[in-house]
Amino acid sequence: MDYNTFKTQYGLRLDPQQEAAVRSTGMPVLLLAVPGSGKTTALIARLGYLIACCGVSPSQILTMTYTVSATADMRQRFAACFGVQPARQIAFRTINGVCAWILRLYEQRTGRKVFTLVSDESQLNAIVGELYRKQFEEFATESDLRSLRTQITYIKNRMLRDEELDDLQLDGGLPVAPLYRAYCQTLRARRLMDFDDQLVYALQILHRCPDILADLRRRFQVLCVDEAQDTSLIQHRIIRLLAGDGRGLFMVGDEDQSIYGFRAACPEALMEFEATYPGARVLFLERNYRSTPQIVDVANRFIQHNTARRPKRMVAVSPAGSPVRVHHCRSREDQYQALATLGREMAEGKYRGTVAVLYRDNDTALPLIDLLERQNIPYRTRQMEGAFFTSRIVRDVLDILTLANNPKDTDTFLRIYYKFNIPIARLHAQNAVNQAHQAGSDVWTALRHQELSRRADGQVQSLVSHLRLLRHDSASRALERIVQEMGYGEYLDRNYLDRGRLTILQMLVQSVPTVGALPARLQSLQQLVREGAGNPESRFILSTIHSSKGLEYDRVVLADVADGILPKLPVEGSMATPEEMAALEEERRLFYVGITRARKELTLIRFDRFDLHSSFLDLLFPSQKPVPPKAPGPSSFLPKFSLPAGYTAPKRRDPKMEVLAKEFYVNTPVRHRQFGHGIIVDREEDTVVIRFDSGEKKRFNLSSALRVKALELA
């Protein structure tokens, strides 16, 4: 069948770039597709073209993508266009699914049993939790377990060498390496493997069993890889082996939309495609069929600030629409009130279509969900992980309240006593617990019977007084007392723990009348978000940007656009290390993905406070900011001003950091949070070079390092 007949018979309407992608065969092809450009349409049409026009058997095609749901959707879309029968013959798989297939083939060929896959998450969490307890002598929270499991996935997918593990840390600077090694040893000893081990063992089999690799190459003449920007390094290595000479390889992705670095996504592989596959061709899909020219213009100009990307530019196909809008807020609380107003207007039928509030982390949604629930405003959101409610900060606050109500609770005392910034040795604490058990007294009385210093004894008395007062505080006052007056805030700062969740908790407690009602309210919210909150029919949608990837909405509101939240990094401009710069580029890509979910209207929330400043919005808006509205209300999402063309914002000055930075001159001894002690050997304006005790020299942006408390005088 010739190409024109093929197009006519199957009713295909393709633009010139899509047609080039469909018809480019016989060589490795990388298709870089901007958001809303119809990449799945091009991929499916290409599969049909190979079968109908090039004589490729459907059974010779292996199509891989990122998730199980994506493979099912692709199979369904192919079947709808080209028929159920060929759709059944094509292998639509996730890469993990392909690796499981390789392991089964190995077992059949060799008669050797591969380790047993642990698909029960609770079993893996139990293993990790037990190792955590042995290593750090305390119980891991769900948040700790999730963080460690993510690090394990990162290590295996990034194929890190043993010496590279020592740089990885959990919250508070806890080392990952010993836990990771113990975890791997435990799995091997029990002849178990996790999902990431499937990749590791499949790669080993392909290297060690050339007959299996040869059979797979003969069977699959065509390899299609969707969402290639989300593919990890080890997955790229597996694909490279399966692809052979690469003539049947077709990769579709966009490095500008790579937002899964924490899962070891490897967008740099797309930048090196021609070097990896000699004779390769790189094609582009640059026509955006989703968004208005105003939205596309903002997205184009923003992503240009990234350097690790190929030069491409979206072109909007849709007609002109509304200007991109900015809503000014005095605080995050004002933001939530304005969003609740928007949700109420949606419920009253004032807007058609879908409206999505997008944000970086699920934590952002919690105060909004709390507000919407209390005001009976319909909304919709997916099930969320309850990481906030089991996080260290929330658990610590609840432990302190528990101890205030029951001073005989020795288990809670041992978990929390050292977080009050009181100089008490572990031996004294354990002796106090033993004495309290024997005498049936409260643990604080027993503690004061230990040989404490005068300073420690006075602090214990003060702490006991605070604990007694806590029982009668409002929830908001109790949290203030815990953080500001009982030493817990100093503990957070001393251990470099992020206060972001403390801020969310402070907003949540404002709606709780008494401190006694706080645990029940948090438990209620936790259950709500875990089960999936809101009305499934509502057109007012709350979602993380990660969860919105691949989706689109009529109107998008990007919330919490502020340094330290979105982007997660708390600084703008040049970063202290290349690793931090790479992290900043991923944060820009995340913001870009959020922008490009919008079809017709885009609203960006900006805070009129220095501590909630947005370096991202400085890239798009002039330094002369408009006067914020006097009071938020139903009209708060009306256009305020349009974007200037070609604007580059000046760097923001931080007077406090500038004063502090004056103390850091050449030959000054310093201590870095990650690299230890060193001395400044060179300084030029805001850039310093430090030689560390290890002999290694590193260059840092001084203001940035000071702002995130990574650097201090020794």
C-alpha cells in the first residue's frame, strides 16, 4: 500500500512534521515532541505505516512506555484506528514488563530460578523499616520509608558506583549508603528482588547470555519507546542492547518535559542520541494544538533559560486567547481564600470547562482541601500519599502533645526528649525511664532526680511548665510555643530540616479551635486525602504538576509559585554546584510542564512578600510590579497585565545576605554542610573558591550557599 492510500484508508490527518516522523524508517530516529503536538498520534500512525506500507509483521514490533496505564491507552488507540487483531499482536509493554519477560526467558533457557519478586510494598517497607531502626536507633516514619525507597530506586536506575553512594543523604543529613548496602544484602540473603532489581538482573542477563539477546533482536525488528525523557540510565542501556544496530529504533520524548529526576530519569541520553546511535536522525514536532499563542509564548520564553536542551520552539495553532494572568497575594492564606472563591464560582456555574489548580507538592493542597471541606465547596483530586501526616515534623508535634497529656508515657519521652535542645545524655534519659517505671512516677520527676547540670535542671523545669500550659492553649498558640519557646525550632535548624511542612501545619491549625482537637482533625484529613477527596464529577481539579503530565485543562492556576516551594530550591540565578544547577533546570522543566497543561487561560499566583519571592516569575515579568488588589474576591482572577516581550529580569538583591557575606574573605576558615571544613582561597564578588580538608577545591555562589545555610564560619 502506498502512503497516500494509507492516509486515505485510515482517515489520517497529519501535519508535515508528523508525516516525516511516520515515514522515517531504516535508521535510528529520535522524535522530539513539544507539549500538545500530537506525539501519540504520530507514534501510532507510524506503527500502522510500518505494517501496512513496509511489510513489518505486528509480532515484530515492541512498543515500550512508562506506565501500565499508558501501554493500555496506546493499545486501545491503535486498535481503534487499525483494528483489534494487529493490536493484539504488537507487544505493548512497560520497560519493567519487558525485563520481567527477559527474566522468565532466562529461567526457561537455563532452568535456574531468578530471585522472587516482592510485589507487596508492605513487605519491602518492613525490611527497610527494620534496617532503619537498627542503623539510627529510632523508628522510621512513612515519610522516611518513602524517601529511602526513592533513593534506592535512584541508585539502581542511575547505576551509581559504590563510591558515589556516600554523597546521598536523607532529611537531616542521615547517610543513605549503609542502609542501601544492608538492604541489598538482606534481599540477596532471602533470595528476593524488588522491581528495580528486575532492571539490574535483566541487564546482566543480556550481557551474559548472548543467545537470549540474539533471539530478542531477531524477534523484534522494531522498537518504539514513548516518553523517552522519563527513561532511566539503566533502561537506556537495556534499550541500547535490544536495539542492536538501531535501524528499527524509534524514540519519542522531549527533554524539556523531563520531570522525574528523583526517579533517575536520564534526559541527557536524548542529547547524546546521535553519538549513541551513529547515522541517527533527529526530528521535531513543534506545532502545539493545545494552547493559545499567549500561553505558548510564555512557555517558550521561560524554557529558553535552560541550557541542557536542544533548540526548538513551539508554534501555537490555536487562535489568540486571553492574556496570561497574574494574581497577587499578600500571603499563602490569601492565596487559599482566593482559590476557594474560584471553586465556589465554579460550583455556581460561572465558568465552563475544567479549571485545574496545579502545584509542586501535595502538601500545598492540604490547607486548600481543609478550607474547601469546611466551606462545602465541590472539588476533585486523586488519592494522595499521606506523607505529610506521617512526616517527622508532624509526628514530633503530636508526640509533644501526647507527652503533655501523659507525662508517664516513657516511649514517647525517649522519642522526643533530645529535640527540646536540653543537654541531657542518653544515659540520664534511660535511667529516668527506668526509675519512672519502678516508682510509677512521671518521667520528668524521675529525670530531675538524675545528676543534671544546673542549666539542664532549669531547662527541664521550664519545659515541664510549657508542657503543662500546652494542654490549655489554642492549637495555633500550642504550635507557636513548641517551635519558638520549647526548643523544637532550634532542633530543626540544627539538623538542617526543612520547615516547609511546619508552615503547612501552621496553616492547618488555624481552623482547629483547641489543641485537643488537633490530632483528630489531622487524622480526618489524612483519611480524606488517602481515599481520594472531593466530588469525582467536579470540574474544579486539584493536582500536582507531576500527576497532570499528559493531561490538559481549559484553565490552569499555578499555585505557590515561590522560591523554596516552586521551585523547591530556595534560590535563584547561579547555583552553588553543577548538581544544584541541574536540579534548578529540572524545576524549570516542571514549571514549564505546568504552564503547558493550559488550553485557554493561565493564571500565575505571585506573592507580594520578600520571603515568598519568585525568581521564576522574575524571568517573565518586569521589576515594576503592579499594585496588588486591595482585597481578594470574585474578581481576583481577572487579567492584571500582559507579559512584555524579550524581558530579562535583574537579579534580586538580598541586603541581609550581602551583609553576612562580607565576613567571608580569603583565608577565612569555613564549614560546608556537605563537604566539611575548608578555607576560602579565592573570592570574586559573590563567588568563592574553597579548598576543603580533603584537598578538593569547589566553587560556590556565596549568597546562595548562605541563604540555604549550607555554609558557615568555622
